[in-house]
Amino acid sequence: MALSQRSRAVLTLFSARDCVHCHRVRLVLSAKGVSYDHVVVDLDNPPEDLIELNPYNSVPTLADRDLVLYDTNVICEYLDERYPHPPLMPVDPLSRARLRLAMVRLENDWLTLVDEIEAGGRGADAARKTLRDDLASNAPAFKASKFFLSPEISLADCAFAPLIWRLQSLGIQLPREAQSITDYGERIFHSQAFLRSMTPEERALRA
């Protein structure tokens, strides 16, 4: 059944049960303390609501009244501006640019490797090694501050934490020199915002 006009007045997130991109949006919502309707989507059989709202039938998809968004970056930045407290980006332009660039690297390099690993096949082992090595080479950035390049949680942390949570299930064990990434993850994983953001399937990834 398509969403009624009244239902669309409620913030609604269409999300897969175990998706690093969807987890990122859920973590932003949780960090903001925003209430929303969560529609769990089976991408092999998307609901009529999603088909009506999103021409790509993709997740995450966010519906807020007459507004429909279906790009992860756009959704997260919209939520940060729509619900300004607490802010999830620093005030100064230099820090904001650095965090945005880090998120571009995450999406273009690391999350594409996650897709290759999850797809299996010949390229999975090479992707697993590349991701492990790339993360290890960037470990110093994770110990510069309590959060990623920032004393406060940001949109970058909402992007990185779901990836780091999944490393074990992806068959990636970080080397000793990347201990700062493991420590960084543990600081976030024990927060109430992160715990609230997970589906049962995502909790089971590290059970």
C-alpha cells in the first residue's frame, strides 16, 4: 500500500536489515535523538511505498512530508541541518572540508571494497587485503582526537563506525599497528546512540 499523505507527515526511513549505508543514516538519527518510522526493506521484493517514492528502489530512502531523499550523503547532511542539535559537523570551514574529504575517501575507496568482499568471488581476497592495508595506513587519523579528527562526534564518525563494526564479519583482522582504529571503534560501539542504531541482524555481526 502506498504511503498515505498523513503517514508521509511522519519522518520515515526505508532501510535494509544489514546495510552499511543504511546503518550510517540510522546512526545519524540516533545521535540526534530523532523519532522516525523505520520500514525494513527486502530489496528483492521492495514495498510499493518505496517503488512510488524512489525511482531506483534503493535504500536508504528518507521521506519527510513531501520531500524524498535517496542519496546517503544528502540524507545525512539534510538531517544534520533539519535537526541542528547536537550538530554533527564542526563550525569552521577547514574542519568541515577535511571531514567531507574523508567521507569521500570512505565511499569511493573503502565501501567499494566492502561491496567486492560481500559479493565473494575471485576479487574478494584481494579486496579484503587492500581494505585492511588501507585502514592500517590511515590509523594515525583515528587517534588524533576522541572522535575522527574532532573532539565531538560528527557525520564522519557516523560513516566510519558502521564500517569498522563490520570488519570482523568481513574476515578482516587489523594489524597491531592499527590498534587506534580498534580503540576508536570501541569508544563508539558502547555509546547509546550506536546501540540504538543497530538492527538485530547487525548486532549479530559481532555476537
